[in-house]
Amino acid sequence: MASKTTDQTLFPHIPTVQVPPHPVWPPLSDTERENLKDRIKQMLKEQNGVLVAHYYTDALLQDLADETGGCVADSLEMARFGSEHDADTLVVAGVRFMGETAKILNNEKRVVMPDPAATCSLDEGCPPDIFSSFCDQYPDHTVVVYANTSAEVKARSDWVVTSGIALPIINHLAEKGEKIIWAPDKHLGRYVQKLTGAEMIFWPGSCVVHEEFRSVALERLRRLHPQAAVLVHPESREEVIDQADVVGSTTALIEAVATMPNKEFIVATDAGIFNRMRQLAPGKKLLEAPTVGEGATCHSCANCPWMEMNSLQNLAEVLEKGTNEIKVSPELAAKAQIPIKRMLDFAKAMNDK
Ligand code: 13P
Ligand code: SF4
């Protein structure tokens, strides 16, 4: 995957995001895999740890989280689960902002990640100092940031949102007449603005994975599969979102596969999600939406290279060696947790209605 440059005309100082190559994990024999899983299970017990995994991580990690009483979820539910669980150690398989969010909400707990270098193009493309100066230019705006950001950026915000709750929160703010700075994902921001009519200024960030989906190739694939429902994550481009039957968070897309009557689905999000979709709807046909690379069969494009940095091997190593602990200073955590808790409280109030 090539490196990604943010909009240089609006924000000249934003550094180019370096996208790492896809990691290659040595294959495991059945026995090696089972031994590794047993060791991890044992260590989780000994350390009173719980595994919290994102839907994009390797299927083996997702299944292990399920088997050990952990959770496999979208980023909103990962945050909620971690903050309510009484484990001493949260093992977060995902990308760095997910581990940091867990630490911010549970500063007294040990939070470890298989690889803390697993970051995200949205987080990388929103440097806290530049972002803070940008916000300073609009003192009358409410600052809303996507969860895919650093602890420092969250601390500069009024609200944190995930894709699962962005719409109702922006709606709520728009109804109060608030003007909004939205960062960092411009595609999700524009999608939310279109539906809510909110007055919003956008930071020019994007997800290198979702930006790869292509609208013309998608139109072609839809013609070949006219009965298929099109499911799109809102980090995708507008022309791709416009073709969707369902636009939503990873959880919403999984629910769509499980509940819609269609037998076929075209899915525009990271291919890691297919694991859960297949488990919940084994008889349904799932097609990867075409990307800029080799089309629907392209490996590199619909697989987040940072999510792929998580494996059984480095998960076992981290528990064994006690390394890769995520640290956020208590002062920073105290600031960053205000907008995150605001989101979690909003979600709870919505669910309680
Ligand atoms: P979800 O909150 O929908 O799981 O999205 C997280 C993410 O990183 C999508 O690319
Ligand atoms: Fe970030 Fe995109 Fe990877 Fe999600 S898929 S973690 S938004 S780079």
C-alpha cells in the first residue's frame, strides 16, 4: 500500500502518514496453534486478564477472546466492556487508540497490547499540537473527535465519538445549534453532516483502508450481483457510501448480515469482519467490495496493516514477558476521559430509553 498524504493545501504542516507493509506471520501447525492458545488461556487466568479484540483482528484472536470470556466488538463496545470489567489486566488486540482508550478509562489497571506500534492512519494524520492550534482558531466551536485519535487529541476535545454513535451525538449538538469542529475522518464527517445538516468544519484525515474502495468497480460488481445488499463503513468515500443499502459501524454491518433477508452481501470494510459475519450467518455469500488494487480479490487493500500486527504469537509473548504496557499519565487520562465518558453516558442514556 502506498503512503498517504493529507490535504496539503488546507493544512500545510500535517506530516505524511507512513503506511507499514503487511506483516507476515510464520504459519502455525495445528499443534503449535493449540499449544499457543492453551498457554495464553493459562496466562490470562494467572494474570486475571481479559482479552478485548476488534472485529478486524485475526480470526484466531477473535475466537480466543470469545472462548475466554473476553469480547470481540466495535470500538465503542470495546471501550464500554473494558471500563465495566473487573479484570486486573486488559489485553487489547486492535490498534493503539483502543489500548489507550482502555487505559484512559481504567488508569489503575494494567493494559497491554500485542504490538503498541499498531496505529491508525487517522490517529497518525492528526498530530496533537497542529490540531490544537487549528481548534484555537475556532473558539466558538464544539470539538468532536473520532475515537481513532491519540489521548492528547481526545484531551483537546469536548466529545469523542465512534462510528456507532456519531450520528445521534452530532444530531444532538446540531439541535442545540452548536457549530462543530470534526476530526479526523473527513468521509465520516461529511456523511454525518449530510444526514444531520450540522454546521461542521472538517479536519482532512482519512482511513487508508476504506479510501481504497472504488465506486465504479462497485457499480460493476452490483450489476453482477443484483440481489446483494451493499454494506459500507462510513469511513469510505462518498461515492461508495452513496451506493450502500446499509451504512454503519462494524457492529451495524454484522447485524445487517445476520438480520437482512438477502443471501448475498457486498461488504466495504476490512475483511477481518468476515469472521464474525460467517459465524452469525453461515449460509450467506459475502463478497469483498472492490478496491483500487486487484479488485474484489485484492489482499492488501481491505486489510488494515496495523490490525494485522496482532497475532497469537505476539499476544503470547506479551503475556509471558510482561511487556508492551500502555501508559497514559494520570493527568492526561483525567482530561481525555471527560469527552469519552460523555460519549459512554450518552450511549447509555440512549439505550435506556
Ligand atoms: P468501528 O468503531 O466501527 O469498529 O470502527 C473502528 C475502525 O477503526 C474502523 O476502521
Ligand atoms: Fe485506522 Fe482504517 Fe485501520 Fe480502522 S481500518 S484502524 S480507521 S487505518
